[in-house]
Amino acid sequence: MSVIQFSVNGKRESIDVPPMKRLLDVLREDLHLTGTKEGCGEGECGACAILFDGELVNSCLVPALQANGARLCTIEGVSTEGHLHPIQQCFLEKGGAQCGICTPGMILATHHLLDKYPNPTMAQIQEGLAGNLCRCTGYMRIFESVQQAAQQANELTAKS
Amino acid sequence: MSERKPILGGSPIRKEGRAKVLGAAKYIDDQELPDMWFGATVRSSIARGTIRSITFSPEINWEEFAIVRASDIPGENTIVHLTKDHPCLAANEVNHPEEPILLLAHPDKTALIAAVRGVKIEYDELPGVFTIEESETAVENNDVERIIWPGSDQGGTANCFKTYLMYSGDAKETEDGLATAFENADFIVEGEYHTGAQEQLYIENNGVIAECFRDATGGIESLCVRGSMQCPYYLVHALTLVFNLPEDKCRVIQVETGGAFGGKEDFPSLIGSHAALLAMKCGHPVKITYDRAEDMAATTKRHPSRTRHRTAVSKDGKLLGGTIDVAIDGGAYATLSPVVLSRATIHAPGPYKWPHVRVKAKAMATNIPPHGAFRGFGAPQSLFGLERHMDKIAKTIGLTPEEFRRRNFLATGDCTATGQPLVEPVDMQGLLTRALREAGYHEKLARFAEENKTSSIKRGVGFASFMHGTGFTGSGERRLNSLVYLDVREDGRPEILVSSTEFGQGTNTILSQVAAQTLNLPYESIVVSPVDTSIVPNSGPTVASRTAMIVGKLVERASLQMLTLLRNEEKLPEAHTPEEFKAAALAYRAKHGSLRCSVRYEPPAKIYWDDELYRGDAYPGYAWAVYVAEVAVDMNTYMATCTRFDALQEVGMVMHPVLAKGQIEGGVAQGIGYALYEKCMWKDGRMMNNQMTNYIMPTSADLPPIHVHFEEVPSIHGPGGAKGIGELPMDGPAPAILNAIENATGVAFNTIPLLPEDIFERFTSFTDPELGGTEDMDPAVDRDTRVESAEVSA
């Protein structure tokens, strides 16, 4: 066992876990952050995607030890006090979530994408979300959700 | 007054959407119960044989584990759908790889991996059959060793779970008509078409948690199973047999379900029974969740198929008659294959007028894990064959695919191949015109033909015309006899109680829209009850594109009944406000203790179906569609890509445009995967690529823009004029794409999935006789099919 310290959604955590335990399981089992999902366990589907020091990673491929000192953000950290983040609001309005199992990872991937490209082209959206599989939507509603979120963020920036 | 915007046809926020975008929705693997153990399954390593011995490794302390074998089953060792051939646990013989033999439970999930490996099973192997053809050959040769399924007193013969013989009229008259048609035909066109298995690939694997409660004497009092599923009452039924308990002692709760597509229709009956058996054995709640590899290797897929057409056509492009032979691979047990085959049979003649048609269909047994329900349920298979064949006929007789179809489309007032008169308006001509216009088909046809001459990227356009029947087939809805309740709760809010489940398609949302619209209340005021069989009635399974039209109609009727009741009993005004409704409902509750309207399915007037002859009104309503695909085939890499997709459908009135578009786009994406990406690789009955790494479904970067168009024609059968929509989009993409590839390359491909290696093999065999040899150099004629006769006279 190893004591590992990191921050999740702005909260400092210190836990004693086997060093090779998957970060996904640490989040779900030790910290009860079940918004992060497991779809494939081999880094293909992106259902377990989180932000790790601002980078989008598949938490099923990260050993707990590697998270020591890291700053993590999971879906639970995207909203603030029950208020939806604009990205979440857009997914809700535009039909970006159907069964919802890919949605947490997809929203974090969108977050990461819009940090990188505040005004993404369709090709950048397609590329940026290509690591997150969705079997329900055919992605079209998700693309619209992302476009609307980008547009809203840009309008806000323009106003301020 | 109550002039409010229509709720049906608007796009209110998905009922459970907020929890989903917050990551707060609780799926089965997000839940645990106190003192819960974990379960795992020991599976067969061979395809077929008898179990000689089971030994347990001495390195493991087995006293820590609960172990369940077939002999522990308190009731019948069967998971019944239609036939009792499918064991819950294999007792003596195994009939497919990954067949469950033993169940293990332990408080520590990680201990199970070594334990599963620590069970050694020895077998006496028997020969297996792994394709439709091998299964047929065994029957033809009376190869007793390879008769893997004996037939059953509930139907079926050796190696064959079910057959259908469907005629477009009286059997003898149709056979005579066919004989004349083939005699007088100007052309006879034959074709053979194949489709592969397809994995549902819901992103959430199958999972359940079971509890077993004991009475004072230690006997089994009751069960409770919660999990990811479509049809909770199917699992109730399975548990009553496995445990020999009455229905009311088998409680099933559906929890948030992360995708299903048919893959959680029949399978939860198996995994749910397994978890309940372990809970019985260990005295703790038991959770079983599969990982991806186990889910893909062991659970159901879409049935592989072979469709053979032989068609008599006149030189003016009229269908004179046809025979269609459909065969599907059912896997090792009957499960749902007979009903999948039924839908394949009825959809095989498509949206065309056949003066005489005969459809022969069969579901064959193979030593593969049983194939099961997957969106479309047989129709995508037989419609793939039909719509490829229609293009082949057009080419053979020298008409365009468009013109040939136009000369044969069904129209209002015509009868379908089952003899069902199309009473509601059908306008395939109009749909085709609009779909081709939306897609820019004619302009592209001309432009691509020109550009292809000088480009190594060959582009093309193609389309498919089809329909999908809504609801259970024939007398199915009558047998289901669905029941719904509409309550008003203590807080004055109406609550819908149904067994129809939400797994992403929008059940909660559309049923709430129906209730809100009919009750003239805000959408937000409607509550949907959790799907718990101890509180919701059996409104049938959530399958067959039936929820919107059939269950939706029942919710509409229950809402109307409630209004009438409150108007009569509580003087609710005709045009009420939400406040007046609440006051009236609560006043009624105060007097009677509760307010519940319950409504049962009533078959529409004049619906008639003959199960023996397979004739009559096959479905209450049909959705009609024309889908257009645009493709690019790179002649350097042999990669075919769909570059644009237009999906036009008539699905009655659209209840929720955002959800409806999402349904169509999602189905089209699965259809594109079915055509060009998703290949199950089999070896001796075992899926070899049971990982997302090597079973390739389309990503966001693989899909073209999908343009969705609706024609809205109200249907009398559904609430607010709606029809079913869920499965339709699975039927059209594959044939449209392969038709477009033929348009692009001049070569007919008649097998899906069509991967670059398949295209490579075909083209290199043209140009290099050393490699290919037998390939016909004329690209218009392909190896799978044969044009029997040329035009008789000029």
C-alpha cells in the first residue's frame, strides 16, 4: 500500500491504496465518485475520462501512484453547487445525452476541447471527441451541444 | 384559461437528463448494498461436448466462496423465452463456447479472478457446426454427430429452431402464379446476400444485484433483482421458473440503463437468475457485472443471415413474382430466434407490390453463443438483401434504381405481401422524390460519374427504400395485453406507472409529454414512476418500436379517462388550469384514498392476423423511409467511407424533434457500422475480437454529416398521431451504402460488413488472374449472384 495525495475537484485527498490500483477504481471505490464510468477497461471508450493536471486521460489506464501530487477534475467537479456548467446545459438542451453512460467522459472531453480551441471547427470537434465512444447518438447531437457551448462562451467573452 | 404551447411536437428537456449530465445518475455498478458479495461465472472453454469432470484447485480456500452448480437450482434449469431448451447453467453438456457452468461469489471482487481460473473442467468434445451452411449440411446428410439441436415439442426440427412459409395469397394460387410468372418473365434475376453478426456494444456492460430473502423456516421467501435491462417482466418470468416461486415473490427493479439496443432484452433473464442463485447460496446480496471482454464473448449479438432472391420481372420493369429464402444463424439455443425470424420474414418483400411472392425462412442452430435481439430484429437482414437485389434487377433490365422502384412501390389502398390493406396514407413516391432532392442525388450522380474517370477516389450515391412495422407482430400485442396506470400522487402530481424502460431512447420524456398534453398540464408536473415490478403493471417489454405508439396510446387513454373522471366526480371545468386540476384530483383522493386510472390494450378494430397461414394485418402501423448514402472509395487503400447521409422518414407525427433526430442519427450510425466497420471474427464458435480495441464501432471522426428529414402524416394508432421510430433507422443504411459503392466502383458487393480487405481482395482478383482466378472480369456480375436469362426478345 502507498499513501497517495492529490486534489480532486478542488478537494485535497490522501489515501492509502495499492500503488498499481487503477485511478478509475480509486475514484469510484475509495472516493465514491461514481460519475466516472468504466466502459472497456482498456482505454478505448473514454467513459472513464477525467482531467489530470488539465489533460484529458482515461483513468482506467492510470495507476494510482501516478496521480500523486496531481490535480484531478471529474464530472462531479464540473458543476458548481448544483448549477450546471454551460457545457452540461447545452448537452441537456441539444440532446447530447441519451443513455448517459458516455456523458461524463464526453463532457470532460468537451471541456478539454474548448480550453484548447475556444472556437473549434467541425474537424477539431470530431478529432477532439474521437477518443470518447457513444453508441446512442451517432454524435450529431453532441456536435451541436459542443458548438452551442462554444458559441455561448464566446458571446460571454465578447460581452465582458 | 389554458392556451398553452403544444407539448407533443415540442422538445422539452429529457426527464432524467439533468442527473445524466451531472454524472449523478446511478447505474447498477454505481450501487452497492450492505454486506454485498460479488459474483463471477465459470464458462465452457469448448464449443460442444459433455462435461467429464470438474475439479477445484487446492491452492484456493474454497470455503470462502459460494459455489452454485446446476444441481443447486431449486426450480427448473431453464431460461425460457419461447422454448425450454436453454439451461440456466450447463449440467452435463455444453453447446457453445462461454456457456455458463458454475457460479462463484466472494466478498472480495479481486479474489474471483484467480478462483474462476482455479476451476478445471474436463470435457469429452463433440463436433460442432458454426455456420448456417454447416448446420444445413448436417441435416441434409443426416450427419447424426452434427445434429446439435434435436428439435422440440414446442416447435422446430433437427438443427432448425423455426421455419416460416409465407405466401402473398392462397398457397396453391400463389405457387401457380409464381410458376406462370417465371414462365412469362422477360428477366429472371437471382441474388444471394449475406450479413454478419453485430455486437450491440452498449457502453455499459450487463450487470445486476440480487437479493434472496428467507422465511422463518429458512425457505426462500422472495427475491429482488435490480439491474440494467429493457424488460423487467421477462426477468420476473425467468425467476419464477428457476426458483419455482410465484410472480409476486420475484421483484425486479430496472435501474438507470447505459444503452441496450436489444442486447438487454433477453440476456438479463440469464445474468439476473445467476446473481439470484448466488444470493440464495451465500445469504448476501450479490452483484455480477461483466467486464467488456466477457460481455462481448458471452452475450447475444445480431443474427448473421443469408437471403436468396429469385425474381421474375417484365421488360417494362414490373415485378411479376418472386421467391425469397431467408436463413438466420440462431446460435446454440432457440431464445428469441423464432420472433427475429418472423420480423425478417414479414419485412423481406419490402415496400413493393408483388403479384405473387413466397417467403421461406428458417433459423438454424450453430454452436455459437445464442444470437438475440438487436435493433431492427431481423428486418435489417432481409431488407439488406432486398434493397441490394432491387438495384441488381434495375441494372439487369436497364432501368435506374429510382425508376424501377417507382414502378413497383406500394401505395395507399394496396395490400402488403401478408394481405394487409394499407388503409393509412402511404406515399413512397413522394418520399423518394424528396429524399433524392434533399441529398442532391441526381446532381451528384452526374458529377461523380464525370469526376470518377480521372480520380483514384471513386465517389457514388445510392439509396434504400423500406418500412418498419411498429409494435409486436400479428397477434402479439393482443397476447401482451398491456396494462398502464396513471395515478395522482399525494402532492397532486400525476404519475405514470409502466414497465416501459428508459435506456436512452426517451421513454420517460415522451410518455410524460403524452400525459401532459392530454391532461393539459405542464410537462414538468408529470412524474414517471421507477420501474419496479412491485409497483408498476406489466405494460409489455420495451422492444419492437412499440413504446411510443402502443404504450403511448395507453397513457393517452388513461389521461383522457382521468379527465372524464374528474369532470364527472369533481366538476373539473372543461378548460382547466393546473391549479384546478390539482384541486380536483386532491379532492377525489381525499374521498377515495387514491386516484388511479388503469387502461388495458384494446386491439384496433378490424385487425386480423392468422398465425398459421402468416396472413393478415402484420402490424398496426408502419414507418416508411428512403435513405440516401454518399460514399467515397479510395482505390489506393480500398477504404470505403460514407461521406454524407440523408435519412427521410414518415413516422407519423414527431413527438419530440430533438429526441427523434437523436434516435435516427444513432440508428444510422449503427447502420454505418454494420455496413463498413463492425466485424465479429469467429473461431470455432468463439468471438475472437471481443474487445473495443479490435471490434471497431464508428467514432466521432468516422461518421459523415447525417441529415435527418421527417414527413409528418398523423396515424390513428399512436398518441398525437405518432408511430414507432426506434428500429427503423437500422434497416436502411447498409443497403444504401452498398448500393452507393456499386454506383462508385461498378462492382456489386453483397456481403456486410464490407471492410477494406474485402474490397482489396475483390479488386486485386480482377486485375491479377494469378491471385483471384475465378472472378468474372465483368464488374456488373458478381460472384455471389447469377443472372439466369437475358432478355427473351428485343
